[in-house]
Amino acid sequence: MRHWLIKSEPDAYSIDDLQRDGREPWDGIRNYQARNFMRDEMSVGDRVLFYHSQVKPPAVVGVAEVAGDPYPDPTAFDPDSPYHDPKSDPDDPRWILVDMAYVGHLQRPVPLPEIKEDAKLEGIMVARRSRLSIQPVDKKHYDRIIKLGGGIVHR
DNA sequence: GCCAACGTTGGC
DNA sequence: GCCAACGTTGGC
């Protein structure tokens, strides 16, 4: 099993939204590296840190899991979607996604400044100002974040 | 709101 | 195929 981190702006889609929905297609990803992770490297059941960006402070707030196999992102074909991409041909889809399912909240959020200061989290991608919205996370870093967050709780 | 980082586009 | 211009992300 691999571990990941996904970023979301809570104003657009928060961990509470994922809890309410239970399962959600992770659509709108328009970065090739992030797409490749979903298409080629994620497996059902992989655990995913859910990170809130664009808030003060940014923080890991919960955990999701990969809920299904990859398939074409339908929003790419929808002219009314903000994610519409006319260059994505339905016969050769450019954008691929997986569904994410809610696992739980962290007992308390782990803010970015704390991630940066923690010696055991040295090298974690999100501390390096990476703009990638889907990032692989080492198991030891994943475990450390869960520990700093006081464990996973179901609200 | 600023701006650094960085991915994408398009002219040549 | 290079690279300047441009657009977006996202911390601060």
C-alpha cells in the first residue's frame, strides 16, 4: 500500500464535504504528474492525507482512501464545467481520476508550520512549497502525521 | 495582496 | 526543440 497527500481548498471542497458525501470523484486535476499518480500508481485502499490549502494555517485535517479504479474525468468533456478541456477527446481521454472515500478526521489538524519544524518529517514534499496537488508520502511520514494529529477519529 | 515557483503555450 | 511570455498555485 502506498500513501499520498491531496490538497484541497476548503472553500471549494473540504474534509467535511467529503465526510458528508462519503465518496467523491477527485475531478478537475489538470496537471500531468498528478494525473499519472492517479492513473498509474494509486491502488484501491491506499491511504491519503487530506490537506487544506489557501487557509491560515494550511494543515492536514483528515484521511481519505482511494475508493476505486481510475477512469476518465467526466468534467473534461462538459462544456459547462470550469474544468472543461476541449482538447480531451472522449476516445482518448487526457484526464484520468480516481474516487476518494472519507476515512476520518484527525483529532486535531497538523498545521504546515509544525510539519516544517518536525525533524521526523524532514523531506516531506508539502514542506517544500511544492505546488503539486497530489503528492506521494513515505509511510514513515504518513504515520508521523497521524501521530501528530492524535489519530484518526470519526465524527 | 504580493510574489516566488513552476508548468504550459506558442512563436521562431 | 528552445525559450520567453504567460497563467496558476499557494505560502506568506
